[in-house]
Amino acid sequence: MNLSKIIESIKSRDTLFSLLGFIFLVAPGVTVIFLFDRDLFLSLDWIKLILLSVSIVVPVAFFNTLFLMSWDNVKPHEKEGLFKSFIIATLITGLLIDSTAFVGFWFEKPMWWSIKMLIVFECLFVLGALYKERKVRRKKKDEKVP
């Protein structure tokens, strides 16, 4: 396999975003496992570690993708809008999971404390999305009424 062909394929925007999306799906879960259960981290082989990491992050990322789609008025059949919503959602999810894990680890709190903190941030995110959607609907309603 030629290295220049690989580099050309990585230059593609979709490939780069897919690679970043994969990294943001795996890295937060690896961080949580490493910080809160090092014995598990050391005992797993890399495939099981990736699967466990993705299974930690994907439910939250899926939830955030749905709310970002409603926020941006993206229709489910719009591939480009769905892809952008998913990439942004994985970025937000990764930052939320990592930040709550690091804060919990820094203050020597148990993992449940970090999970509760993550749920609070997710609720704030959902409330912000619902508020914006309501504001947009109200604006559209005001534009229709002469």
C-alpha cells in the first residue's frame, strides 16, 4: 500500500471527520476506565477496551445527536446534516465525559459522582436545546401571524 494514497484519502474532509469522530468515541471511555478502574484497563486487550469505551460513550452521543438534530432542524434523511450533528455531538459528549471524569478523579470522588455530574450537564444541554427550539418556533409563529 502506498503511503501517498493513504495521505490523499485522509485529506478528504469526510475521512478526517470520521477519524476524529472515532477518536472522540473511544478516548473518553478509555479515560474513564483508566481513571476509575486501572486493573480493568490493564487486563483488557485493545479490542475489548475499544468496545467497552465505545459502549460507554455511544448512548450519550446518540442522545446528544438527537437534540442537535432538533436544534438545527436537521431532517433524518439529510445525510450531511446528520453527519455534522453526530460529529458535533461526539465532540460535546467527549468533552463532557472527560471533564466530569477528571473533576471526579481530581477531587477523589467515586465514579457515581462523575456520572451524576454528567447527567446534570446533559440535562442542562437538553434544556438549552428545548429552549432554543421553543424560541425558534415562537419566532416562526410570530412571522406567520400578520
